Amino acid sequence: MSGKENSRERLIKTASRLFQLQGYHATGLNQITKESGAPKGSLYYHFPDGKEQLAIESVQLTTAFVSKQIEEGLNKSTDPIEAIQLFIKDMAERFERESCTVGIPIAAVALETSLISEPLRASCQSAYQKFQSAFTEKLIQSGYEEKHAMELGIVINSMIEGAFLISFTMGKSEPLLLVAKQIPSLLK
Amino acid sequence: MSGKENSRERLIKTASRLFQLQGYHATGLNQITKESGAPKGSLYYHFPDGKEQLAIESVQLTTAFVSKQIEEGLNKSTDPIEAIQLFIKDMAERFERESCTVGIPIAAVALETSLISEPLRASCQSAYQKFQSAFTEKLIQSGYEEKHAMELGIVINSMIEGAFLISFTMGKSEPLLLVAKQIPSLLK
DNA sequence: CTATATATAGACCAATTGGTATATTTTTTT
DNA sequence: AAAAAAATATACCAATTGGTCTATATATAG
């Protein structure tokens, strides 16, 4: 029972990376199995529901990873404005450093599958809710009124996702940095 | 020379709609030809470079359409805050009304193709630049200093794109509406 | 050692992909 | 009306898609 989790995990990790980078439809099962080293027989043993199941679990893995990154980033300062700005700047730096190695966490899968797979759509929704609530949590801890904090969490998450998308398309991190710059105005 | 432009135009319009709704890779040329009524022979006659060329021209059509919508929306009020809020609320309403008929204008194609086709990436970049400059223009006309207006244009565009993405995934327009609500804070 | 899950290996499948070739029709020009 | 250009119509292609199948290892028991 040692190689078991190993192979399954490798499949999810590879799929997770490829789905983020290339999107759902552009990523073939052949590519996933080849790059992960696992054969197709194993894929359908570990993921009987095929590509959809693999994508759902990939989204979940990405969600956990990114959520942790957000929480860690936000803990770098007690001041929420500074903390959020630091986090966004970190993302921008990481984007510059490894733009061609990593895509936008959830967006591609969300856009491609929300209309064709309800379970996948729900997974992406959960991801965004988790991201939002990390920001909201930070604001509540800093004394923001709950409803206001929830609204701001949604808006901050939207801003970051949008800036990520545009930075990705433009090939430069400027939008992310400008969003960071406007955080103080937003949080008054 | 009457049927000529007609067939070409039908192909682009159909492709434009399908690419926005389903994304690049999920939209097959067979589906485009079938839904547009044009045969495959015509497709490669009008678009010798195939799917990529068709997608580029589709993005350009969408860009023109959306830009016009933004400009018209922003003209509904002289006050930039009110104008931008009105535009976003219009988008939110339209989203609620026809969410399953229309996807997010450029995002899906941008995410799916930016890393695999430089010309397509450039088309999507042009689209976003055009959207941004519409907001920037409005702010400059309202007396904002140029550099500040440019930065805000980028941020506003990012916010709207991100909110669109999340609204799409969530299946509700709340993120868009909350972004609209925060516009005054952002523009001071 | 045997029996039994667990897991791997990869050949195979129908369907679809983007793209090409060629023949035919329609339209325009002379 | 004849010639030329523009456009349409399909049949066809190799390659790849997601997915299934059966045989074979590789463990973990008893």
C-alpha cells in the first residue's frame, strides 16, 4: 500500500498542473498519464469516473494549495491592508518568476466546464468561496463589520482573479501590482 | 459578391458566440460550420489559416462589440462613478437574463490560447487594452490626472473581468453587483 | 505456500479533431 | 454567351480524443 497512494497522487499533481496551465479540454489523458509516469490502466483504476473525477480532485488539490498560500501570505502582517498588498505582490513576483510553469489556479477549468459539468462547476465555486473567506476572515479579525468584510472579500477576490487573468494575457504583472496599489482606497 | 460576405460573416458570428460560450478547444470546426450553415469547404476558403485565424477574427468582432457597449454605457451619465456603476449593473442584469446564451467575452480564449498562439494572445491583449482605455478615457474627461486615470482603468477592467468570471462560476451576479458598489471607494 | 485484493500494463475502440483535396456550382467579367 | 473567378459541397485524411478490456504483476493477507 506504498506505491498506491504514490501513483494516485502523482496523477493528481500532474493533472492539476496541466489543467491550470493548458485548461481542461487541451489537456489529454494521454499527456497526463505520460507525464505522471502512470499508465492508463492505473488512471481508470484510481479514477473510475475518468477525466471529470480527475479534474474535480485536481481542483480540490489546487484549492487547498492556494488557500494555504493566501492564509500564509495574510499572516505576514497584522494590518489587513498591508497584508493583502503583500500577498498580491507575492503573487505578482511569483507570476514574473514562473509564468510559463504555472497558470491561473482555477479560472481555465471554471470557464471551460461550468456549463457542461455541474460537479466540476461546484468544485470551482467551492474554490472561490474558500479564497474569498480567507480575505473576509482577515478583515473580521481586524475589526471590520461582518457584512462589510464579506462584501470586501468577494470584491478583493474578484480583483485578484481579474488582474491575474489580464496579467497572464498581457504577459506582465502590471495589473496585479496596480490592484495591490488600490487596496488602501478600497479598505478606506 | 452578396453571398460572399454573408457566409464569411455568419461563420465569424457563430464562431464568436461559441468560442465565448464553450472556449477554444471545446468548439470544433464541425460545430461552427454546422450551426452557421456554411460548409467546411467555405470555411477554409474564407479562413485559409484555419481555426486560429477564425478565432482571431472572432476575438476582434467581440472586441468591437463589447467596446461599443462599454462606451455607450459610460455615456449614460457625466459623473464617472455613476456611469461606471451603471455599466456594471447593466452587465449584471444582462448576465442574469441570458447567462446560458452568452459567456464571458474574451477570458476563455485568452486563458486557453495565450501560451500556444502568439497571434491569438495578442488579439486578446488588444481586446483588454481597448476595454481599459474606454474607462481611462471617461476618467480623463472627468478631470482625473492622466497617469491616475490609466491606472484606474486597468484596475476597473480587472475588477469587472474577475467579477464576471466568478459570477459565471457561481451562477449568480452578486460579485458583479458588489464590485459596482465599491466603485465610489475606488474613485474617491 | 496459497489465495486474494490491489495495482499496473498496454492493446484496443468508436468518435471526433483540425485540415486537405478535388469536383462542382454560382457569380462576375469580358 | 464564353471565360474566369469566387464560392460551395463533400469525401477523405492521419492523429488524437476519452474510455474499455483483459492479462499480468505485485503485494497483503490467511
